[in-house]
Amino acid sequence: MALRNPQLKKLRAHRVPAWWLDAKLGIFVHWTPASVPAFAPVDVDIGELVKSGRRDALAFSPYSEWYENSCKFPDSPAAQHHREVWGNRPYEQFADDWVAGLEHWDPDEWAARFAATGARYVVFVSKHMDGYCMWPTDVANPRRPGWNCRRDVVGELREAVLGAGMRFGLYYSGGLDNTFNDRPIGSIADMLDAVPRGDYPAYAEAQVRELIARYQPSVLWNDIAWPATGKELWPLFAHYYERVPDGVVNDRWMPWSPLLASARSQLARRAIDAGMRQQAKRDAGVIPPRPPHCDVRTPEYVVFDDVQRKPWECVRGMDQSFGHNAVSRPEHFLARDELLWMLTDIVAKGGNLLLNVGPRGVDAQIPEQQLARLEWLAGWVRPHENAIVATRPWVTPGTRTPDGHALRYTARDDAVYAFVRDAPESITLPDVGATPTTTVTALDGAALPWKDSPAGIVIDATSARTGPDPAVVALRQVSARPAP
């Protein structure tokens, strides 16, 4: 039936714009009242929780932005922490602390740090599952009046981001809003059952239309699901594309249907949770189901194994949380080599990395562990932009050298770029064949000694190595060697 819908057919004609395909790196920002208590357990990641099959798995969520929900389970780590530190303080009062922290906020400084990494776009959380709005909305919340910031945080950050030469996008939690449905969410089936109905779909649509009108976001990033049916959602997409022709919508807009309503039955709940458990075991992370329409896919804390037909971005935090988690220790964060190779791997497979920053709620500052990783990116991405930005996958994302070093490839214009992890002085590229006009250089254009061999092109990469960071060489006029 959906395939026969002329409006949906027209939406599917929309093409992902070149600016997004070229970007390769974006910054996600989760900064909510939950970043004041800033707590989540750190002993398990989200993929492991989903695979566990526990009916209360999400009570142990490593995502600090889920703090309010986690506290609804009396024996959860978050509930115990809350009792010990905050007593019986209501969650809503953290918004006052968050607003007080705005006194120390400098959106231009944030934007400058984000731009320095080489990121081409920023996606900011305008409303998460706690329902708190980061802009002075004119759409009144009928359940919790005044549950929004009086200061236009969204608008101020937008101006700073645009001023720094990046695109600005918005996240909106359309699927969950605790002010409309506050039942505890312990499993994926619980989460689907918690998508509010009644007066919420009209409220959510009015807010998204308001965000489009005020801020013209280059990315419209929904989460979990959408509370209205497809026939009500397609006009919203059409309106968005009309206002922002080169805009992008993600894949978490699964429209409400009787299938979601079936999550209230115990049999359906068991089937949903079992299906998600199998998916998490197969993919080692969370991959949203494909909705009837989207521009890009958004695997969470997991990278696809190969090039995808559909544009995609890996979305993840620098540690195991999106919002700031004050109890994360250094070992919970991405190491330098891990972060830089992750970006390389994603780009070689045609994806983008949407890397999250979770500022503190008490003073609007980006924590040191996160600043350090932004600086790592700034120090590596900028000098290697030609091999990253506006590239496309080569004939293979990459393999390994004969001596076991991981290899990835990108292509741009007439160049093929080879990335080598923990590169030795002599690099053999088994996937690359030489031609009579082949050239091999460092990114600065300096020629590198090389020779052809039965095993592939062999390069003296001594001058191209950058310590523990991936080494990058540029190859021109090469051919792909057939697999052995």
C-alpha cells in the first residue's frame, strides 16, 4: 500500500545532497538537564544490554541522557546514585541548574572547536526524551507548562555554527517524551509501547514545523519512531524539503502503525525483544529498522562491514554515553588510534562519522577528555582532508597488507588514497596494481620510492609515516588487482 502512495513516491525521489556525502565528519551534541546529575553505569555498553534479553535492560543504560527513565527502576544504579546524592529531588529541578550553567556558555567557542576538527556539520539535540525544549517554543506543552528554555539556545548555537562555516542540523525525540508518557522503559518492546499517542502527535508535528520555520535545519534527525501514521508524516517531509531543498532526514522516522500498538501484548513484546536481541548479536550494535522513507541510515555504536547502497553515518559518543557521564574513566573513552582508524574505516565504506560531544550541565563546558579527542581530530583530519573530504569508496574498502597491517582506501578525482594502520617503513598494497604511468606520493606531493611486485605495489613509506596515526599515501594511474 505504501508503495502506491504518490506523495511517498515523490519523497523517494529526493537525493542526498553532495554537501552531506562530502562531509565525512559531523558533531552531535547531547546537552540536556540530565547532564547535571551526569550519571550512568559504565560496566556494559548498549549493544551488550540489548543482547542480554533482560526485560529491565534499559534500567542499566550507559546513556546518561536516559537518567530520568533509569531512576524509575528502584534497584537500578541510577536510582541508587540518585538516592545517595540527590535524595528525593525531582528530575525537573535539574533544568534550573542547567539554565544557571548557561551563564558560562560560549557558543562561538564551541563552534570554533567543532570546525577545527574538520567537521562539516553539527546536529544539536533540541528535545530529548525528557521533553525539555532547548528553545523558547510557542507550542505549549499541555502536560508540563513552561518545560522549555527561555533563552534561544538552538538559535544561538545555529548562528555560531553557520558563522564557523558548518551546516546546522537538529535532533528531535519524536518517539519518546516522558511528559506525555512516563511509564518505565525496560526493553525495546517497552520503548515502542511508550511512543505517546492522544494529543502528542499533533504537539510533536507542531514543534518540528516550528523548528523548520525558525532554524531551517540542514539535517532533521528524529529518534526512536514517529507518533503519527505515514499519511500524516509524508506531508511533514514534503514541507521540510520545500523549505530546505538540500536537507537530510535520517532513518528513525518509523511511522506509528497498529504494529506498534501490538507491543502491548505479551506475545508481541517477547517477539520484538527476541528480534532485537538477534539483530544486536548479529551486528554487534544497534541498527534501526529501515522506515518507508529516509535519506541516510544511522547505525549506533557499530560500523557496517562494507560499502552500503544507502548513505549512512555511524553515530556514537566518545565514551559509552551521549550525554556527559561524570563517572566515565579514561579507559571508557576512544583511544587516539581507535578514533582515527574508526573515521578512516567509515569513510572508506562511504559513510560519515557523527561523533557526539556531551557538555557538562552545571557550567556548559566541554569536559577535558572530550576536548582532547576534538584536538586529536583537528591535528589529523585537517592535514589529510584531501584523502577524506569529498572522497568516495574505491573498488574495495580495504584489506590487510601481507604482514597483517589493516588497509583502507578512498578515491577522489584521479587519486586513490591508501591508509595503513600502524604502518611499517615498507608497505605492500596487495589490492593495487601498477600501470606504466603510476605515481606514488605523500599527501604533500613528495614522491615516495616504490616498485611493483607479484604481491602488489611496495612503497617505501618512511617519510609518510606519522607515528601511531594512520599513514596515508596518494596513488595515481593505478589499477585494481584481481583477488587471488
